[in-house]
Amino acid sequence: MNLRERLKDKQRIVIKVGSSSLVHEETGALNLTKLEILVREISDIRNMGKEVILVSSGAIAVGAAAAKLAERPGTTEEKQACAAIGQGRLMMIYQKLFMEYNQLAAQILMTKNTVLDNLSRHHALNTFRELLHMGAIPIVNENDTVATYEIHFGDNDSLSAIVAALVDADLLILLSDIDGLYTDDPNQNPHAEFIDIVTELDQHLLEMGKESSGSSVGTGGMASKLQAAQLAGAAGVDMVIANGEDFHVIHKIIQGRNHGTLFISRPEKEFYLIDYLEQL
Ligand code: GLU
């Protein structure tokens, strides 16, 4: 059977969009045209009767653009202040656009402690379940204004895999500024070949992940995406890495068409989210 066919049956889908896919590179301000397409795609998945959770970056980038900072925020305080400004703006736009499609959008901000602590993880899961039950679209980000180094997820690639594992999603889609996984860095090696499907994420593939993200906004490179694939796979969540340049790719992916790299999950018999979290 074509392994892509299984994507048609996914019911609980987590979609992660990176900052570089949401803002204009030159100014850091939100790309409203792209956001409209993203919101329409997600609303349509809801209309198909499926559940969607959006993990959206962009708080820091949007805050920095709003505050008209001359340079990219450098210190922790600067980033946290920008996130405080940007997260609100980001949600304001999401709420407005989702309302146009008569969708309920909800905000969930988390830190690593939310998942490490048994009681708060339990409550977070209950909140996700209740929101999905209400037919809402949870929009998740790291709580950047209070998350300092010790309690940092690191990047939203990891966060989205953790959320997918927590809520028992069946598909995680990571949309970024890369088409998927190549045998080498395609920007440096013209012979690098695209990898369509990964059925086993072995050490060789993990080492191929390069640390650089290639963009001036956002944090996650290929290494963090492969780490996310490892976590998601162990939790039984299939994952697709695709280019977020055109968000129409979302419905194409869930129609089982050939877009991005598909990572087939290999669920671990005894999967403990906490063990994975401690490695981050
Ligand atoms: N949480 C950060 C933000 O919203 C982004 C982190 C990431 O892109 O990995 O600005």
C-alpha cells in the first residue's frame, strides 16, 4: 500500500508553523496573505470533521517588528518583552481570521514545566481534550515571556512533537522554510537528493540534520526537526516536514499527495514522554 494513503485517515492533526513562514523576511511584520491561507486551510480541516491543533511561532518576531527594534532582539529580556507584545498581536489576528470562518480559536501557552510536572501536565491534557471536544482550535506557543533557559523547550519543533504526543495525535505536520529531508544540505551540495519517506529514523539520518535553520527568524534547524520526528515516532505519531512557503500544501498532505518528507511512526511499547523531555 502507498504509505501516503494513510494520511487521508488522520483525525487529530497538529500543525506547526515556524516564524519564517509567518512573517515578511524584510520587515518581520506578519504576512497577512499567508495567514489568511493558513487559517482557511485549518478551518477547512475542521469542516471535514477532523481535529486540529496549531502550534504557531512568531511571537518574538512580530513583537520585534511592532516595537520597531533596529536589530533582532538579543538578550533574554528583549526576547521576552517582544514575545509579550507579539503574542497578543498574533492571537488578535488569528482570532479575527478564524472568526471569519466561524471557528473557535483558543490560546494555550506552555513551558517545559507544564509537561514535566505531573499535575500541570494532567491539567494541560484535560484542557486540550475539553477544547477539542468543544470543537475549538487550540493555538499553542511556548510561554516565552516567562520561559527562561532552564524551563525552555528550546524550539517549537520540540514543543509541537510534545503536544502531539501528549494529546495522542495521529499526525504532526511541521511547516518550515525547507522542503523536507535531503541526503545532504541542498544549499551546499547540488547532488543532495530529496527523501520522500522515512520508515526508520536511524543514526545515519539523525546525523544528517544540520544545525542551521537558514533563516533569520525562528530557531529550529533540521536537527531539531529530526529530534521532533524521533519523539513523535516513538509516541506513534506520523510526521511530515514540508515547505510552509505555500500553506495550500496542508490539504495536499492530508489528501495523501507527495509533498514533504513523511516519517512513518514506530511506536515504542512503553513510551514515557518525560524521558524524552529530559533529553531536550
Ligand atoms: N516561541 C517563539 C516565538 O513564538 C518561537 C520559537 C521557534 O520558532 O522555535 O516567537
